[in-house]
Amino acid sequence: MSAALDHPPDVLVVTHADRLRLNESCKDVPSQVWARLAAGEATLVFDASGEGAPHKPGRTALLHSFLRDKGISLDAAAYITQDREYGRHYAEHCGPGQDRMRVWIFDRYVRELFSHTADRGEVLFDERFALYRARSPCRTRRFISLNFSVRPVRALFLLSLLRDRLWDQGFISVGEIGLANGGRKLSRDQFLDRLRECAGLESLADELAPYLDELERRAPTTLGVEPSADPKTFRRALLQAVPLAEYQQSWFTVVIDSHVSDRLHRITEKPFKPLLNFHPMILLGAVGARRLVEAYGFESFPGMFDETFDEAPTLRERFHAAYRQVRHLCQIPEEELAKLEASVRSAVLFNAWWGLVELPQLFRSHIDAALVDELLDLVSAREETALRAL
């Protein structure tokens, strides 16, 4: 894109804005595009929808500096994120009456998950419903737990299973222990320090430290596609709701989302995977994360789990409440577990139909369209500003 364009764009999307790789993303943008942006004839969008990083003054300073250096007005730019609180914190940082970018919310990975079923949802529903009906009343394990990235709270959950000798009650995937974002390998002490950073769970991290050797011996292990597969194939499988064989031999899924914080800010695709496979799901995520699942139209499972812990204000409360339920469900007679599953059958069926058939179409007709409407509104406002300046 370094050569001049016959038809320069009206909108420039800067990718990797979540990692602030602005120069990398913009290195081939022709000067005529920057000139149009500076003249108010085009709109710039920073796409940070791959993450839900909270607002930070330093990040804003870098983005504003980038726009200033290009001669682009703040009101001609927008920032897309998963963080529900970003816009409020950004506005507070800028101050009342000050120019600022628009902030839009979009869950990229949730959208990617449902885009895979958009054209064959009913076929997938029928196939997976047949598998659901074929499940035996006697199953080899109690739960599934997917942990390709062993983040701190997930590690504490897995170590707790080892302490209580419940590991073999689940089908568990585990990635490399101590692998940080960006692929950097943490030392044992560094990894334990990360566990101690989980607010309110510091003493638990120390209690569970002796089980770390055993966890490392069990890792890595995967369910479904092996990491040795083509990298693109493996990544695509991670972002899809693959109908794992283990769903047939277990009763529920434990989902520990990517960010387990004390503020309601984001949700990933992970809680939706079991729902698309007729599997009840207990979720440990950001405070109120269950509400974000329900906001997408899904039903909860109060007949099987006590999900009120989701609104507990501290990580310590939510972690221990969720773990107690998992431990309890691993210890009760299997016939009792079968009755619990039967009590949530209507929610299981509804969620699978909604997620495989209805929601993918809703993304196309309304959710994606709402983001486009936001963009068109910004473009319209920019054009009105330009006309007033004439």
C-alpha cells in the first residue's frame, strides 16, 4: 500500500492497537491517506478489539501523540476495545468538554466463534443433539477443564485439584507451565510470584506451591487437536467450539475465563464453547461475567449450580465458592449428578439452539451492523464538521 491510490479510503483501520504496534501497522500507508485524515476527509479507527486492556494514561498519551503527529483531530478517530469500562475511564481522563476519540465495544473472539456456525447451524445442532441424546448415564469423568494458557487463577484451580486428589475426576487440558504472554518463559519463582498476585489468594498460592512439580509433570496435555498440527489449524480449533469426545463422557464444564478480575470489563469466547456442545457450564471470570453471557441471550443453570457467587465482589470469594461446587459435584453419587443434569435439560437445549442457529444470524443482522452504524455516525459527524468549517 506504499504507492499512491486511485481511490484512497474514507476509513483507515489501524490494527494491533491493543499492543500499540502503530508504526508496524501503518508503515505502508501512503502519504495521501494521511493527508486526507489530516484534512478531515477520512476517519481513523484504532482496532484494539483483540483484548480488554483497561484504560491507562500512558496508552492514551501515545495514541493522542500519534494523532497529533499526523495532524489528525481526536474527533475524527475511534478506539475499539472489549473493555466495557474503557470509555468512562477515558472520558474521565480527558476531562469534561475536552475533545476525545469515540470508544466502541466489540468482542472479537466471541464474534469469531459464532461466525463459524453461521451457514450450517441447524445441521450442527442436529449432529450434536444426536450426540447429546446418546450420552450414557454412567460416565468416566465428572467435568472438562480447558487450560491451554495456564493463567494464574487457572493454575490455582488445577493445583487445588491435585491437592484434593480430584484431578482424575476431570478431562483436563494444560498448556506449558510458566509461559507468559509473548512466549516468555517464567522461572519457577517468577511463576509463583504471579500466583501470589491474585488478590486475596496469596496464602492459597503458598499452600499449593508443593504441588507445582506434579502439575509440571502433567503438562502439557491437550484435548482435541494436537499442538503439533498446522499452527493455523490449531489456532482455528482453539477459537471454535470443537465437539470434543470428552463431552460424551462428562457431566459439566468448568470455565475459568482469561481475565478473572474484580471489575466487569470483558468476556471471551471460552464460556460459550460448552454451551454449543450441550454441556452445562460453571463460569469463574470477572465479577458479573455471567451477566455478559446472559446479555448474549443464553440461559444459566441454577438447577445444577449456585451461580450467585458470580456477583461476589472479590476474587477470593468467587474462587472458593466456585471450587467448592466443583469439589461437591465430584463427590456426590453419579445418579444424583444425572438428576441435576436432567433438571437443566431445557436450558441445555435452548443454549445449543440459540448459539448454533440464532445468535450467528443476530451477529450478522444486528451486532455487526451496530458497529457499522457507529462508524457511519462518526463519518457523518466528521463530514458535518468539515462543512461547518467551509
